[in-house]
Amino acid sequence: MKVHYKINGEEKEFDIQPGELLLDVLRRNNYTEIKGNCYLGTCGACAVLINEVAKATCTTLAAQVNNAEIITIKGIGTISEPHLLQKAFVEKGAVQCGFCTPGTIISAYALLKNNPDPTEEEIKRSIDGNLCRCTGYVQQIEAIKFAIKLLKGGK
Amino acid sequence: MNGFEYIGKNIGKIDAMALATGQPLFTDDISFPNTLHIKILYSPHAHAIIEDIDTSEAEKIPRVKLILTYKNTPQVLHTTAGQGWPEPSPYDTCMFNKKVRYVGDRVAAVAAETEEIAYEALKHIKVNYKKLPAVFDPEEAMKEGAPVIHDEEGISGVYNPKRNIVSHIEVKAGDIEKGFEESDVVVEDTFEMQYAQHCPIEPHATITYLDEYGRLVIRTSTQVPFHVRRIVAQVLEIPVQNIRVIKPRIGGGFGVKQEIILEEISAFVTLKTSRPARLVYTREEEFVSSRTRHPMKVTVKIGAKKNGIFNAIKMYALSNNGAYGTHGLTVTSNTGSKTLPLYNKAPNIEFIADVAYTNLPVAGAYRGYGATQGYAALEQVVDEIAEKLGMGPAEIRKINHIKVGETSPIFKALGEGREGVTQYIQSEATDKLLELGTKEIGWYEKIRKPAKEATKVRGIGMALLMQGSGIPLIDMGAATIKLNEDGSFNVLYGGTDIGTGLDTVVAQIVSETLGVKPEQIIVYAADTDVTPFDKGAYASSGTFISGGAVYNAALKVREQILEVTKEIFGEFNTKDFILKDGFVISEKSGKKVSLSEIAYQTLYLKKQQQIMATSSFVSDSSPPPFAAHFIEIEVDKETGIITPIKYVAAVDCGVAINPELAKGQIIGSIVNGIGYALTEEYKFSQTGKLINSNFMEYRIPSSRDIPDIKTILVETYEPKGPYGAKSVAEININGPIPAIGNALYNALGIRIHKLPYTPEKVLEALKNKGA
């Protein structure tokens, strides 16, 4: 069967098997910025925005979200034009191995879209589905706070 | 702060933006046309002989390309431990064995056109197992008459295979029994640490292919690319020269990727089929069939004089290696060698350890490398003896810890699989660590007895720690640096950044030495065809050993640059020259030449040469970093739940080349250690099957599980390290178990002797105490 998505602003059509997971379909089509392979929705490394909501692609059927608008980390910012969240993560030492980073930034981005001035508890809650074994989260939380400051200053 | 331009500065990690924007940097982010996908069949039995294995039905499935078993693969006994040669781990496994030794042991592999077909084919492989009695407890395993796990011919490096003893370690100094007799106070206690896994968010992944010339390329998530090349060559019986290993970005390792467990299978498939092959572990495979921490039971006995000075310390460790003996001798040696020298005042020391095989998953290297288990026991017994003596925990540590200029007989007696190396401490600020840490946690205000009637009770605890920096006279790293036309430098080195930021640290070292900005340093690492050798990422050796090699190479390049400059300036005393901002400047004459100009001159016009140098570094000592950890916890007496409130880590890692990255290492270790202390634990069925092999049932800390964590870097200068640096990556995982254990005692007067500290155990301990 065919599915249709709008990914990072581009219209895309893919051939899929009915039972296929969105993670596998997208990675097979070179959206390798989506990481993760727990296939239980427990690590968060495969998170993308699906119709503006951060979701794990490893527990989402590709067919189930036909016609959805999907934003991956590259839709938020690229290496030549990074988002302030990405800059803040780099500056505050929040990226170690970087495998969980795209998913974590997706979650933080989703938070800030709806709540530009979150509390520390809200920040922690927003990324509590994104497991990180390297950083211990402290610098990630600092980075998100720093990005909030930068985003406010930019306005 | 220290007069350096780039050392001690928070340069953003040089690969961080590429990672934060999702560039295809990891092993499995690149795919090759025509790739075969590999899946593995695992043993359902804890101990069995494969009487026969029939793959004919599976082979008939369309698009199945190749099936591997012990029948059609090389039977070369080796170790999967990616250690220096000759490895101190036993040669006790083949690529596929005729006997399976734990639930999850490898039986066969299928290479097929898709993963789905490979999975389907696994179901059609028929295996006749002859089940054998299994043994899961290390004490039982070592008893006469226990099932013998390794009875195969030709294994080597095992202490006593008939009794399932991988290694036996005995080290003594002074007279231990007399030492206890002459002590005024003696305390002994035992703690048992559990099976746990590293849980890198990127699981093991390997892609292999033949290059245009037919040479084998292995792109793999490894901490040890050069050991991968050597061991794959050994196992597949092919020359080293036929193999190129490339390390892309690695999604975390923590020791588990110091093993060669995927590469040889994928490589063999590629060699047999001439096609690219891909093998990526699932999370379940990562838990069951990669590697774990060594579960250990550690007994510590300390005797002290009335004045609090230790007179005798005895440690016994019983280590469970699971089905194969990887890292058994060295991890368990470190349980003693990285802990006992901390309290060098005791003239009488004994360390005895046994490492046992059992029919459970295989233990290997894990951040902390045995010291974690040693400190879990030692630092609680130190608190217990302090209480008996009526001394404070900080006070007893202050009078007993090792100091600058001092040594310990353990350094020499206990090495990594061979005798160690005598060393004297050259950098240390432990009293200051204790002083600043107690202040930050509010020790003396909080140590008072907590109110017993409250439901939620708070308590505080501490632990003092040391580790090492590389393995002395064993670990070697090398680096090449060359100058380009624009004054930039290529750094080619074998060091293996697995997410720690080593590549950035290395860029800073070169920047400082050659007076150029880190942006002008192009770091390329860990490609066996391109870069010089390095032992890899383990033993807390990155900054110290790999960084030391880069520093040495930079010094040589500096000399070459100065030599050329002499002629350009017409001056002959290079001591007058400084390198700064991409220029060589004569402080005597004020003359100035850019590195770019020097490069153009030497590449194209005069004194023609490539300015470049290669250098190596091996150290005759392993300077320990030190840390003092403090925690405040809250315990709910009704639920038994322990909540960490505040954590303070005062750390001496010498000069922190990049303090922000050092802080990340410290906090990451602490949070990993808190997980090990409170929730992380393998659970097995009666038949030895791991039953919680996923993140829902094996809980690692999330952002909402962390306390307020404060890190304090106390700078010392280590003369052996590049720009005064020591290691920082491992030491801080050792603190949480004893600090929380001591805080529990402070809060409720209970000690829990079997980790982790779960709510059930807290409630049970409270019940037993009759509270």
C-alpha cells in the first residue's frame, strides 16, 4: 500500500507493508536522523513531531498516520542553520554520544511550542520519555533553559 | 585561570552540532546496496550440548543466503574481550560453540535479503539439545561435583576449569592476622552487587563490506577498533592486512563495546558472500547476549587503632563471570587494586578473589571496572568502623587516605593480569575535596539524628573514591599531526571517542601546543587504515594516554616549525619563539610568520618537506583521580521508597582540559550509579532466563529521577598527564552505592547488604530492625 506524508515541509509518498512501523519506513527512506530501536516506545530516541505532537515512531504504524505532517530533527534545524535549541545543547555540554539528542530536542521543541515559559518540573517532564545514558540529564535541562532565554531575547 | 589559551576552556564538543542536527554519523545510519541482514539464533537452555543442528529447511526458504553454525565456521578458541595482546582473559569460546552455556548463548546465524526473512529462517533451524544440569550461583559453581561449564579441549588462561574458577587472585602485604590482633577495633561486613547492563542507547551495530579492491571493511560500534582488527583476523584466520576497521560516531559504550561479539559474524558473512552484511542488536539482545557488569559479593574487614588509623584491611571478592571468562581476572583485580591503595596507612593488607563461571549471561567491562563493586563494600565498612570509634566519616577518611609522595604496596602487587607497577602519588587534594563537599551538602548541619516519628526521614552519606588513568606500561596510544596550507592541522589518532568528547579534548591539546584555534584542528580518529594504533577507549585512558600521544606528536611538530622558522627569521635561538594565533613570533626581534606561510614555503618552495610527526605515549604510572561524594536522601518509611534529594561530587581530575565535558562525565556516571544503586537489576527465571530485558521492566533513570547534582572540580596538576590532566570518566560511578548506603544508615539505622536498595528491601530491613 501507499502512504503519504508531509515531512519537513516536503510532500512524500512511500510504498509500505500494512504492518510496518513508521520508524522502519522513515529510516529506510533515508530519514536516518531518527534513531532508536527499542520498539516499545520506551527510549524516545525515535521521536518526531506527528501533527505537532512528539511521538515515538517505533510504536506508530506507518499506515495509521497516513497524510500526517511529520517533522524530524532536520525540520527543526540543520547543521548550516541550527535552531537555538540545538545551539544551546552544543554550548551547554548536553550532547555526549548524541544518539538520544534528536529525540530529546524534538520533545523539548514540542514543549516550547505550547509552553514558552515552562517550569523546571515541566522541562523534566517533557523529556522524561527520552532516555539518555551519557549526560545524566542535568546539562540537557540547563540547555533547554538556556534556549528559552535565547528565544525570549530574540523576540 | 591557568594561563592557558585553550586548556581549561569550555570549547563546544566539535561533533556536537552534527549530532544535534541528526547527521548520519552512526554505524547503522549508512546503508549499502545489496546488503544481507543477519539475525542470530540463541539457546533456550542454560547448559546443553548441541547434539545436532539441521539447517536444511531454513536454507530452502527463498532469499536466505547463508546460515552459520559451529559446523561451517572456524573453530578458533579466543576471547571476545577487546584487550591488549596477549589478553589477560581466557581463550574459552569459538565463534559458535558446540555447547551452549546460558540462555541467550549463540547457536546459529542467518544472513538473508531482509531482516524478516532472517527471522523466519531462524524458526526453521532444528537443534537437538542434550540438556545438562546448570549452575547459577558462583559459590555452588566452585563446589566439587558442580556441573563443569568449560570442559572443552584446548581452552587456556582458566585458573581451574574443573571447578569453574576463571581466576583466583591472592595479594598480601604485612601480616593480616597479626594486624587484626593488634587493632583496637575490627569491623567486617559483606555486600552483594547484582547483574546490570550498560544500556547504551545505541545498541551494538556492525556493517561489513568489501572495498573496491576486495579488502574487508568493518564499520562498527566499538570502543576498540584496533583490537577488533586483531581479534577478527585471529578468529577468521585471515591476515590483519586484509581488514580495515572504521569507527564512526558511537552511541555510548560504557565498556560493553569493548567486546568483539558481532564483527566476526558479519565479517564472515561478507567474506563468504562478497556482499555487504549488517548485524544490529535489538534491545533484548543487548540485555541478554552482549555483556553485563560482574555481579560480586565483597567482604571487607578493617582493623583500626584507637586513634582511627587503619592497621589492617582484608577484602574478599567473589565475582560471577557468567558463561565466559571475559575481563574476569582484570575486573576483579581492579576491585582490590583501585580501592585498597586509597587507605595506604594500613601496613597489613590482603586481597583475595575468586572469579567463577556460571550458566548466566556473560559479564565484561563496565565503567568503574570492578572498583564500583569494591567501593560499594569498602566505603560502607569505613563508615561502620568510624561509628565504632566515635569518629566522623570525613575525619576517619582524612587521616587514612593516601597523600602526595606516598605509595601503596598494592600498586606493585596487583596489576592487570600481571604484576603491577610501583607508583607514588604526584597529585591529590583529597582533604580539600572532603572539606568543600561537606560544606556544599551541609554535612555538619544535617548529620544530627533525624526525627524518628516522621513518615519521611532524611539522611546523608558520603564516600571517598579513586580510580586510575590508563594501565601503566601496557596501554599505548599514538598520533600523527600534519600541517596544511592554511595553517590548519590534521590530527590522525587511534583514540576512540565514544561520546565522551575525547576528539574535542585532543583538539584543545593541539591548539594549546601549536597556538591555533580549535576550529583549525581537523580530528580524524580510529580508522585502522589511516590512523596510528591506540588501545581504544577503556581503563580511563582517553585524555591521559590518547591525549598524551597527541601532546607528544604536537611537541614534535612544534619543533619542526621552529626549526624552519629559524631560517626565515635569521635567528637561531628557538627559545625566543612563541606560537600564537596561527603565527610564530620572535619575542626578541618581533618578527612574525604565519603557519600558513610556513606551510606554503615547506610544501612548495624551500626546505621542502611535509611538516608532520607521529608520536606514541605509554605511561609508567596510572595517576589516580580522586573524588568525594555526598548525598542527601529522603526515605518514606511507609513505602520504602528512597528519593535522592541532593548529590555533591567534589572531584580532582588534575587539570580539566574542558570543564564542561568533565562535568558531563561526572554527572553521567553519578546518574548511572544511582540507577545501579536503586533500580537496575537483572531478574532471572528458575531456568536462568532473563525476564526483564527491556526498558519497561529494567528501569534506568529518566530526567525525573535525578536529584539536584552539584559538581565541584578541584584542580591539581598531574605531571605525567597532558597539561596536568588525569582521568574522569569512570571514577564517579563508584560513589552512589556506598553514599546511599551510608545515608540509609544515617536516616534509619539500617544497612542493606544486597543491592539494589529497592523499597521492598528497605521495608524488610525496617521490619527486621523492629522499628
